[in-house]
Amino acid sequence: MSKLTYNQAVDWLDSSQQLGMKPGLERIIALLDHLGNPEKNFQSIHVGGTNGKGSVCRYLSSILMKEGYKIGLFTSPHLISLRERFIIDENMISKKDFALLIAKLKDVVEHEDETLRPTYFEICTALMFLYFDMKKVDYAIIEVGLGGRYDATNVIVPILSIITNVSFDHTDILGETIEKIAYEKAGIIKDCVPLVTAAEKKALTIIEQEVIRHHTTMVHVTDSKSTTIKHTPEYQYIRVKGMLDEYRLKTHEIGTYQRKNLALAILAIEQLQMSGVFISPESITQGVKLMYHQGRMKIIHTNPTIIIDGAHNSNGMRELSISIRSLYQDKKIILVFGVLKDKNILQMIKEIHSLCQMVIITRPDNPRAADPEMVNKIASSYFSDNQIIVTHSIPDAIDHGLKYASNDDILLITGSLYLISGVLQYFENKKP
């Protein structure tokens, strides 16, 4: 087997990005067959949907860990280190294990037929399966990368499937109607595997049809299942009415949208309990309290207050607006905005503009980033010329924001997780 350093392993993996995104399962199936199908050697929970996947995954992981189970967690994208995608019991994969497993994958991939050459995400997915199998996790919580039906993660037969919600995102790949997007996301539904979802209206109808077709059951999590009791910039108390019990839970995740995500996670935990997985009420309470999700409505600086949030589509921006309005309606808010070009930028700005007195446009560090000048043309429909500053790098955008914000103001940074990644790296580099 090849021997690689960690940096060599990262470079080799990064080289696969030139293949881009290719929907379909034939490549990942062929790769996993060569590896002995490690995905079959542990139990998994599959989490899809448009928004909230990462938060639901982390609530589940934190609760199950508190019960004492060994939990693998696979999410994407990463914010600072690629190793963030591969976590066991809150610890990232070691550089040594990463290099070892990439070397094993490299040997297989480079002997693969060119037509079956796996993409970047497919290699990441295979690495995750190998790692969780090697470390003998009790449960793996696996977040869908994109869509569901043809996502590389959709080779598993989980013990539970979750579809958080369905709204417009990745329409160039998943379809331009809610029905088409819902159909793709419902592709993770498996025969006789229970589903928990908070999808609504047309999307729910499509999902219900797939549930019937796969002879399984569905728990529908409605807004009535949860209520916010208390909400501050430090925490929320949320009451969740489950199928088995009623819970009064404290979370340090302060986005108002977390109420729905928490309800989903609790109903999913109850479904696991009814399937025979032991989880105590104390583990639920403590797991929720300990959950931390970087990049979602997080205060990373004070005087002025800097808030980062990974909202990257119109629905996410709407939910973020509700959160900001709830907590900071009397504050001056300066928006730092960077977005990918395949998003509905007009609708995203429309959802957030009324809160903000100024917008600083920048470019996330990603090949698919929207050109700031193009975003400026869209933003000019909602902001006057003297309310807009255009920058072409994240450090410039932050520096401008700090220049114009007083200590009492809010600097709100949002639009893409790739933007949030760049912001976190900026502040990491500032540390002495």
C-alpha cells in the first residue's frame, strides 16, 4: 500500500475536485465493493433535507454520546479543517488515520476504470465508511451531501431516516419545483425503515407517497410540537412535546430556527427508543445542553458584536432574519454578505435587507463564488449606493465592517458556509 504524509493525502484528495459533481451511485458502489463494503458493518442514521441537517445531526450525536454510545458523525462542508467531516465522539479523525485511509483509497482509485473514477465527495464518503468501520462505532450519523436519491451516502440501509424540510436550493441539479426537489430528497427513504420529517405542504405529499411505496412509517413533526419558553443571546429554553414524553430543554444554540431542529431531533430519538435503543431522559436533557454547532448563529467577537451564520439559501435567510429580529431589533446591523453564484441571490437579499442599514459584499473562497460586482447589481434593488460597499476578499470585508461598526452595533456575516469558513480562518490568524 502507498505511504502518504497527511499533506500528501490532502493534496491527492483535493486533486479529485477537478471531476466536479456527478450525480449517480455507480462509482461509489464500485469503490465500496473493492473495499469490502465497510458501510455494512455498523448501524447508521441518515439525515437529509434542505436546511437544519447539521444541527439535527449534532443534537442526535450529543444525546447518543451522553448515553455512552460511540458515535460517528459525517457532515459537510468543513469550516476550517477537512478533518471536521470525520468525527467520532467529538474528535476529528487524526492526521495519521486520515493519511492511512487515503493511501488505501488511492491504491484502489488509481486502478479503477476511468469511467468509474470517484469524485471528491465520493472519496470522502468512502473514507468515512472505512474510518467508522475501523473504529467500530455503535452508530453513525450520516448527513446527505446533496439531494438524496443519487447522493454518495445513499448506499446505506439505515435504522432511521430523517428529512428535515424541503425548500428551494441546488435547483440546477435537483429540479426547479418543490415537488421535484422533494422527490430527490425522498430518495433516502428505504423499505421498512422509519422516517421522521418536518416537511410541509407539497413536499410532504411527495414524501408521504414514497413512505407508502416503501411500506414504512412516518412521524411528522409539526410546529405545534415545540414552543420557545425563553430566548436570550446566550440560550433558549424550548418545550418539546414528543410521542412518549414532554421535555423542557435548554440549548445554547440561539437561532430561533433551532426550535424546529430540536423538535425533529427529539422525535427522532424517541423513534430510536421505540426501535429498542436505550436512551435515558437525562441523556436527552444533557445532550441537548452540551450540543455546539459552529457557524450557526454564533457570536465570535464583542464590541462590536460579530455574528456568523451559514444561511445559504432563501429559506435559511428568512429564518436568520427572524432570529436577528427577535434578539437585536433595536440595534444597527451591518451585513457582510458573500454567496455562491448558483443561489437565488435576489431572494436571499430580499429576505434580509430590511434588517440592515448597510451591506458589505465580498467573495467566499470557492470557485463557485458569485462575483461581488454582480451581487452589487442585485443588492442595489434594496440598498442605496451609499449603503453598499463592494470588496473582493474576506479580510477586506471584515476590516470595512469593523471600521463602520460602533461597539453597540451588530456585524452580521452570512450567505455561505464557505464565507463563514474564511471568517473563522481570519480570526484564527489574528490570534497571538
